[in-house]
Amino acid sequence: MAQTTKPAKRGRRTVARHGELRSPHPFSLIMKIIGVIVAVVLVSGLGVASYALYDLTSSVASNTVALEGQDPVPPDIGAIEGGVNVLLVGTDECEPEYAGYFGDRCTGADAGGQLNDVNMLVHISDNPRRVTVISFPRDLMIPIPECTGEDGSTSSAMSKQQINTAWSYGGLSCVTKTISELSGMNIPFAAKVSFGNVINITDAIGGVDVCIGNGGIRDRYTGIDWPAGNRNVQGIEALQFLRTRHGLQNGSDLARISNQQQYMSSLARKLTSEEVLSNPATLYKLATTAVDNITPSESLANPTTLVQIALAVKDVPLDEIVFVQYPVAGDPDDINRVVPDWNSADTLWQLLEENKPIAVTADPNRGGGVIAVEEPETTPEPSATATPDPAATPGPSGTPAPSETAVALPDTIPGTSGADQTCSAGNLSAGG
């Protein structure tokens, strides 16, 4: 494959630009574009549900993208072998109403361009259903395949290029094709959201609760000066929190990913809480906001498909919704870039192919993005005779079959589950 000699033009590298690594809603996107629409169908009355479904899907259908090089989608997602894959892409476009928050990024020479700074592959396994969200660092250097642009032009394949430039060679379709080839997975569904849209989506559910540790966060580049403690972030605060890098103890792009996973875990808990699921008005607001703020693939315009995907994920327990970072190593050619850790990545893909439950073993405190929240010790209750669960599948002796033991991921793969609670590793000392 040919090696490109033209580097991505980003203009002066600013912290505001760096802050766009992780789109705030991986599970938000999946739960909103799909889970939310389904929740409307399941929770609200039939009249509202049918209107919502028609209104939302007709809006989606008018704004779709064809995916190049992906297999056709069967009528029933259950027929997709190996589970269902949805790619969620966050771009850094300078929308007029939010451009002022992005500093040099939206006033410099590259203000008119877009990069796919957030790339998350959501894998929904076959039965038993599990959800794994894999985040790809924006500074990851990988091959980018030949892509067809919106104008019909074709870009040459490149053997090593930064992942967040894939958008410039063919939009959502090229990003999907790039990650499909990197992962070896067919990706029939994809959606794109801009960073400015995060504000609207977060506000639709009344904000997301995050935890600030290490004395607090101060970041002059994003405007954050927050004390330690719990905080409900809405509006521009959500964008500031997801973009901050210098406000973290480590200050790196990878630390920001782990911090954003805190947001995603909290978001997943809120989206599956009674506060949201039992409120038809909130559900409908979230559904309509989501549709107004995303660009989906053509395959996501089918209302039946949306409902099927939502039904597939709605009962997945929080501890089996796992957010991981694609494993990386330092790039020998550039200390500011990373390259794939192929061995660890192969382990991850193999476990997903075999539909094994996975457990993160990497120390969350090690990356400088979050600190673990210690669970309070509890005094065990006096033992009592256990009552068998009548819904459990009996084993050979008639006793309930034990649940499958989770397989430990290599400690080179950072991550968290929807059930884990962490706090931001702030850059301020405990009193400062």
C-alpha cells in the first residue's frame, strides 16, 4: 500500500483542539438512537409511541449515509452472526453557535474542516447479550483503506495514517471502513454526532452526574475551575468535562479517555434508571433530540431495525456493559502518537468473537485520568438457607447453573464497566 506524504492539516495544535477526543455519548448514542426510540414504544402509550416512531424515523431517513464495503443488513438482526456492531463517530466541526468555545480550533486555517476525533465501536454480542464499547485514541496510527468521497472521488490506501483523518477521505463511510478493517468485524450500522450536539443531548436527560477527585479540576483552556465532589454537568459544562485534558492529573489524551469513560458509565446508569425509563416526556424529548443531532447510516433508518437493536440491549446488566480503550503502544516514529498493540487487540477480538464475559484488570488509578472509588465494607448477614431462583437454568443435579466466569482482559487494556464508579483524577491537591 502507498504511504501518504501529506500529513493531516490541523493548523496550530491547541489544547482546545485536543479536548475533543471522546464523544460524550457512546452508550448515549446507542441508547438514544435505538434504546430511546424503543423505550418510547415500550413505556409510553400506543398513540404517542406510534407517532414518535413515525416522526423520528421519517426524520432519520432524510439524513442518512451509505456505508461502503459493509455487508447488507438482514431483515432480522438476530441473523447477523457474531453479534451486532454499531460505530459511533464524534466530529469536531465548528458549528456557529458553539465555535466560541473551541478557541483557536475554530478561528485558525483549519476551522472549516472536520476530524473524527471520537471513534467508538459498540459490539452487542449474540445470546447471552453483552455490550462492549471499544474507544480508539484519536492519535492512533493505522492503515486507512481506499475510500470513496461524497463527491465520488477515490483516495488511495495508506499504510500508516492518524485514525482521526479518515473522515477527510470519505466521511462516515470511510471511518467505518477503516475501523472495520482494523477490527476484522463487519460494521453494518454507524452514526455521527458533532461535539456541539453533545450539549443538546445531555440537556435532554437533565444532565449527567460525575465525580471530581484529587481536590478538584482547574483547566484554563476549557474554562473549568471545579472543586472536588459530585457534580451534575449539563450544557456547556458537559462539553468542558469531556474535552478537558490539562485538568487531569496525567494531562494526556489517554487519561482523557479514561475520564470520559466515567461519564459514559454514569450516562448508562442514568439512561437505564427509573428517572428516565419511567418518564415518557423525557424519553420522547431524548429521542427527538437525538434524531435532530445525529447523522446515521442508511441501515439505521429502518424503524424495525432500531427496535430490534434496542430490544437486544435493554436488559443487559450494567456489569456486562464494558467500556475499553483499544490497546496501544508508543509509536517509534513519533513520541506524540501511538500504534496498535496487536497481541492485546487480538485477545480482545477473540473474546468478543467467542462471546465471553470480560473483566477489566488494568488499574484505573494508573492512567492519571480517574481514581477508583472504594466500595464501603459491609458486614456479612448471618447465613441463611438460599432459595433457588426458579428462573435459573437447572444444572445436571437440578440446582441452578452457575453464571459464566468473566475472562480477565490483559492489563494493557484500560477500561471500566457500567457498574463501576470512578472519580476524575483532578490536577489540584487535596486542599488546593
